[in-house]
Amino acid sequence: MAERKRVLITGGAGFLGSHLCDWFIQNDYDVIAMDNLLTGSLSNIEHLFPNERFHFYNHDVTKFVHVPGTLDYILHFASPASPIDYLKMPIQTLKVGSLGTHNLLGLAREKSARILIASTSEVYGDPLEHPQRESYWGNVNPIGPRGVYDEAKRFQEAITMAYHRYHQVETRIVRIFNTYGPRMRKEDGRALPAFFTQALQGKELTVFGDGSQTRSFCYVDDMIRGIISLLMSNYSDPVNIGNPEEISIKQVAEEILALVNNPEASLSYHDLPVDDPKVRQPDISVAKELLKWTPTISRQEGLKRTYRYFAASE
């Protein structure tokens, strides 16, 4: 009988990290989730605690990372990922993207493990190319408020490629576009959880600017499938994973208002944050060709599932 493979998932108690833990447990891996619970929550993974193949380490990856035994895969998802978090914790955000990534790349080298780094569409900044291809270098303000997140991720990609080229570490880089679904934190500041929470509570939905800025929302199940496909591929350059269906923030707010159907809820407009991207849409040609991956869950279906999650937690 073949020995069961082991995977380390940093940020394992977070939104995407916890869904990745589920996938690997369901597919018969030994799973180590590592999280310092700065933005993650044990409630996302507590259902896995009775499983003997699941282990949780409360640890900050910006400090030395030691995992006994073999490791086959490392998925580095530790990082504040929403504006409200990384603007509140700028130093921690920069450290987890730099020191944390350095520590985990060193661990991957030590263990001869394949490592997948969670990057982001924010490496493109406020893009001058639309839609965004992996070959686009971006338009980022390195000293603006959002620079702590954008540049942490850009450095993360640079050091990952350096380890790949210089130390021959098996690396993968996923550029994640806006993702949503169950286990998003109500208070994380991103548009969809804020809209659902405000609509359910009969409050005004906070729309920044005039709401004409666009995003492309990918349901979490599609995102996890894309991440796993990339991890198992032989491709080391960055790959966009996201849903290319573009929509304005105002339109998605109106869709959530219609779905929740709370007559007390309405839209409220506020100043656009500094350096907020005006457009965001992935070109997923590489993922389609290389991974045979495309999203399959429509926004209408995804929003219904997400609504049920937020309604149940009110």
C-alpha cells in the first residue's frame, strides 16, 4: 500500500485555506494546517479536528517553520487578504509576504516538496491593460496605502521564481482574482460579505465611488479546483485563476439587494479609496489551455449559495 502523501497549508484556518484543507482530507492526504489566527478562525476547520489525518499548528510563518517528517506539498496561503485587514496590519502583511515566504521556500527545499504560492490579481495594481494577462507587469503604487499588500505579493512572486531558478525548487504561483463563498468573514471589508451582511441587517450597502468600477467574481469551489489543477501541473510561471465574467460593483450590489429582498436595505455611496482599481478581469487563456480549467458555477448560483451561508450565520 502506497504511503499517504502529506501537505502543509499555511493560512489553513482562513477562507481559501480551510476549503483546501477539506479538499485534501477528502482526497486521502495527511493535512497539516498552520495559522496564527490573525485573520483565520478555528470555526472554519473545527469539523476536521476529529479526523486523525488532520493536524493544526498555531504558528506564525514569519518565524522559523519546522515540520517533522516528510512533506510532499506546501500551499502558502497565509496573509491578510482584504483591504480592511492589510491596511490595519501593514507590517504583518509585508512580513508574511517576505519573511514568511522565505521560510516556506526554505522548508520546501529542505523537504524536496512542491510549493504553491498564493499570489493575487493585485499584482496588476490599477491596470492599464484590460483584461489582465500574466505577461502584464502591472501599474502599482509601491508607497500608497495598498502598496503593503501589492508589493508583498510582487516580492513573493520574485523570491519564489528565484528559488525555482537558483535552487531548482518545484514552485507554482497562482494569481487569485476575487473569490467568494461560504466562510468569508462578515467583517473582512470586501464587497460581497459586506453587501450580504448589510442587506440582511437592513442597512445601507456601502458602494465606493459611483459603483462603476468592475470586478470578476469566482465561486470558491471553482477556485479550489483551479488551484489544485495548477499544483498538479508542471508549469512554474504565474497563472491567473478567476472568473472572467466582469461586473460593476453597483450591479452586484443590486443583485444582492434583489436576492436578500430586505425592503429596509438600500445603496449608499462613499469616496473611492486611494489606488482602488477601476477594472479587474482575468484573461484565463493559460488556465484554459494548460490546465483545461474554466469556472462552471454561475454568479447567480454562487450568490444563492453564499446568501444561504450568511443568512444562516445571522
